[in-house]
Amino acid sequence: MNWRRFLMHRFFVVPAAVAVLVAGWNIYIAFNDGGIIAGEVRDRAGAPVPGATVIFFERNFVYYQEKQRTVTDAHGAYRFDGMQVHVGQLEARTADGRQSERRQLRLWFRAQNAEVTPLIVDARRG
């Protein structure tokens, strides 16, 4: 049997390539499945917003319902741990009534770690 010819045949190459892709994807998932969703809250000028409440809304069959809240630190950063979700929305609110638009979050797999672009809170209303 000519091994070189066998190894270059499409009936070997295609299944081998698929197996490598599946193994690579599973390795990626194994290192990125902590359920960490992190980001920052900033104002329109780009300054961090400490003490803002960030709300995560989880999608059920009909609508989005609040699942978890956290508060930003002195640098405007927030973090949710152990989020076993696939789709959701994020929103930031400040004590003085400012808020961001809801940001849609779609992940490739459940509990994927995600670094979210900054949530921008609007100017004070009134």
C-alpha cells in the first residue's frame, strides 16, 4: 500500500481536517468557559463612571428579565462571574438618573468569557 497516496486522498484529508477543527474548538472552549462578562462604563467624554449599576438581562422565550446586578469600581469597571448564558442584554444606570442604551450580547457558546465594549451613559436628564 502506498501510504503517501492514502494520506493525500480526500477520504482521509477531509475527515482529518474536520477532526482537527473540532478538537481545536473544544480546546478553545475548555479555556474560555468561565462565564465571565466584563467591561467598563464611561460617560460621553470617555471618563470612567464609578458607582454605576450594571444590569444583565437574560432572554427567556418571550422577553428579557433581570438576572444579575453589579456596581462599577473606581475605574468604571464591572464584572459578572459564573454567567451560564448564551444571549442577554446589558444596561448601566447611575444614581443621578443617567443610563446607557441596552447592549445586546450574543455569545458563541454558553458560559463564554466576554469582554464587552464600554457602555456609554448619557448626560443627566432634567
